[in-house]
Amino acid sequence: MTGDVPPEAAAAAAAFPGATGVTLLDVYDWACPDGVRGGSAHIHLASTEGYVVLRGEGRLQTLGARGYTEVPLRPGDCLWFTPGTVHRLVNDDGQLRILVVMQNSGLPEAGDCVLTFPPEVLADPGRYAAAATLDPGALEDSARRRRDLAIEGFLALREQVTRDGPAGLGDFLAAAVRLAAGRVPGWRRRWQSQAAAVAGLTGQHLDDIEAMRPGHLLAGSLLRIPQPAGPRGFGMCGRLTVYQTASQRPASD
């Protein structure tokens, strides 16, 4: 029995649980084109996203297999949605703060999301990229413009889904897949080295326990992610405090 662990297994063992991402989200309190306050509408193509409401009150508007839905958000609520759910956060009292847990940490940052821009923007990859990219010299203004363009498309898409049911999402989903398909090789590498590796390590642990080999337990450790420093980022839904799950270190440091 030894405590030696292969490097790839050690990396998987040190990953944040489930190789998920963790972010504090302060939802924008800027007024949208339809008069409510909140963030951009968008969709994730390969990642489930979970919310734990920490503060404030708001709503989650979604377009998906059930058509259009709107659910209230209150402190203590915990909910999540699977890939393919168009979602928009509404900040009713201006205080909405959410702990976001994102599957496949790394994929959302690598583009596993498509904003609900109008069809003519979605049809042109160059135009989409320009509209989705924030100007480093005018972050807030460009974040507002991006949000407003996504809400413009969302409101039209919502009308279409209200009229035609879930089938009304067909053109948008096809456009989203076209925009993202070229990124899949990079996403696959991230998934294999993160979430898939963590799941595989669990299987190895089960094999070891069943065979009564406790060696992997000798490598048990306590880790910490440094508290984020510096200004919050401008995300699609609000101001972001991102915990860098790849920069963990022993908790005694």
C-alpha cells in the first residue's frame, strides 16, 4: 500500500467538487428595453447551471420545452436548468445576488453560451462576435449594449414561442449550434481533463474500496480557492465575482 498517485489522478482529486464552477452574481439593476431590470438572455449548449439565491428578490424567465415560464426568486431558493433552456434574470428589488454553480467549469468561459441576439446577428458569426465582445475601454457601456441587444432578440423569441409553442425555438437553436460547432474540439479537451477525469477518478475509488485497497485515502487533503480580489467583472447577467477553481491550494496556506 502506497500513497503514490498518478499526476492526472492528483489533478482530478484536487478539482473543485464535480469540476464545477462557482461564481457570485450580482444581477444588473439596469433597466431593460421592456422596462424591467436585469441581465442578458442566453442559452448554454452543454452545461447545466444552478442558482442558490442569497439576497434580494427577482424572477427567472425561461423559454424551453414547456414554452415560456417565469418563476419567482427569493432568498434560499435553489433551482437549476439543463442545456437548451433560454434564461433571463429579472432583478425586481435591485438587490438580487445569486451563487451560481456551473457544470463543466471552463466550458462556459470557452463560449458554451449563445446570446439571444436578433436573427440577423445570429446568422453572421463575425457580427455576432462583435456584438458579444465587450470593449475594454468602455466595459459598462458595452455590457449594457450587449444586454439590450440580447433582450431585443429575447422579446421577439418569446412572442414566437408564445404563438408557436416550443417549436418556435427551432431557428434560434439551429443558429446557436452553427455558431458553436467549431468550438467543440476545445470543449472536449476541457471536459476530458476536468469533469470526465473527476468522474473517472470516482470510479477508480469505488474499485479500490471494493478491493479493500485504502491507498487513495492517504492522499486526502483540504484545499482552498483564494478569495477573488480586484473589481468584479461584467458578465452577461450581472457583475461577477468568479472563484478560480483551477487555482486551489492547501487550506493551511
